[in-house]
Amino acid sequence: MSGIGEAMHGAPAAALAAGAPAPAAAEHPLRWYWRAFFGNKLTVVACIFLIILAISAVFAPWVTPFDPDDQSLFMRNMPPMTMPEAGGSIPHILGTDQLGRDELSRLIFGGRISLAVGLVSVLVSGTAGTILGLLAGYYRGVVDDVIMRLVDVQMGFPSLLLALFVLYVVGGGVVNVIFILAVTRWMVYARVTRSLVLTYRENVFIEAARATGATDRRIILRHLLPNLLSPIVVLATLEVAYMILTEAALSFLGLGIQPPQSSWGLMLSQGRQYITTAWWLVTFPGLAILLTALSLNLLATWARSVTDPAQRWRYFQGPEAGGGRRA
């Protein structure tokens, strides 16, 4: 059966011909992935940042230095490292906003919303798109025509413009933003999944499964889906970054997350009028969006490299050959 497993125990012929040493035959795939991961410094830094971000978002009530909703007009637009009005040992590390609220605390709580929107919308759109792509690629015929024409029609509309129109009609909010982002991006998964299924469905292992009397459901779930997980996971990682950026754009335009809830895009929108007098109100939310999207893209690039038979041979080389240094 083709898939990740068969490529973990051998390198492409071109790589072996070039003299790249193959890994030990008995090396466990997880151990190989672990070694390849720590061989790429940028991926390690990106993963550490994402882990810290996820932990701070999950445990936001316990890690924030101040209540993100506490207001003080006497402390409005104070620069970073300003001590609180009532005294204390912890300063406002990232300053305060236009209502005197702690910027770091709001950034952490805003990260909960931004990450939740990105992850949940990708989970919904990825599940729906993968299922429809599997059905279209496996059954072909009328099923394929209907699903692909629906994909073509929806991809003819700009996704951001469609999201703006729908949110203008139904209103903003977390649930509405997640729904509209999922609706506007399921086609990407459907097209990728369908193209992969069309490649695999004529392979020998599928013919062997049919010959043994396996049902369509078993072939799809036990033979096709496991071979699709690697590219779909890489695509989903990239889509999380896209969803976070899109949510930030929608919130910046006033049609995404609505107060009193907060997200990084909404923080940018609220702070843009003070950009000349309180630069920190837009700088830190912008950096949070930038670093999160960059880290997700670096992680996805590494994952694509180690699961691609044409590129993973680089990780079979020793440190002296530079193997594992790049994704």
C-alpha cells in the first residue's frame, strides 16, 4: 500500500544514487520524524511559539496579569511598562488601550477568539470538503459532476467579498464568522481530496481490496483516507493561518467579532485611530497575527517536506551534509 509508511523506510532512487545515506531499517517512523523535526531550527522555534500561544490562550484567566475588562480613564493610552494606577508590582507590560485596559491581557484573550475561529472553521470546512472530495473522486459520474460544478460556481465568487456580504446581512459574532469561513473554504479540500483519490483509486492496493470483496465504505475509510491524511493535514495547517488572517480582516472592517468580545483584528480596528499617539495599540496585535501566520506556514512547509518523497531524502543525510537543516 502506498502511503507514509512505505516512504519512511527508503529514499528516492535519485537521492540514493547521489550517495545520500539511508536511515537504519529498524528505525521507528516516529523517531525519524522526531529527528527530522529537531534538525530544522526554524520549525522548532515556530512550534515553541505556537505551543506557548496555545497554552496562554487555554489558560488565559490564570496567566493574564490583569482583568482584560477592567477600565480606568486615568490610565488610557499609557505606554508599555507603565505601573498601574492603584500601585502594584506588575506593570502594564504592553501598555493600556483607549479605555485604560491592559493590552497584554486583551491580547491573550483576543488570541483565544482568533485561534478558536481559525481551528474550528478549518475543522468544519476540512471535514465537509474531504468527505465531498472522497465521494466525488471515488464514485465519479453524476456525483462527481454535481460536486465539482458546485465547487466551480462557489470558487467564482471572491471568498472575502462573499463573507462580507453574508456577515453584513446576518451580523457578526463568533458563530457567524466560523460558519461563513467554513462555507467559503470547503472547496479547497474537496478539490485536493478529489485529485488524490483519482490517483489512488486505480492503484493495485485498491484493486486488491475490491478483489477480496471489500465494500466501498471499507475501501474509502481503511485504504483511501489514511493515504490522504498527510496532504490534508498540511493543507489544514496552511488554512488555519488563512482563517486567522481572514477573521482579522473581517473584524478590522467591523463585520467580524463584535465587542465586548475581542480578537486581534478587532484590536487593530479599535486602535487604528490612535496609531500616531499610541503605536502599541496596533503594533502588538499586528505582530501577534504576523508571527502566528508565519509560524503556521513554517510548520506546514516542514510537514510537506518530510511527507513528500521527492524532498524527504534530505533528512536522510547526516549533519555534515546539511540534512534536516531546511524544509
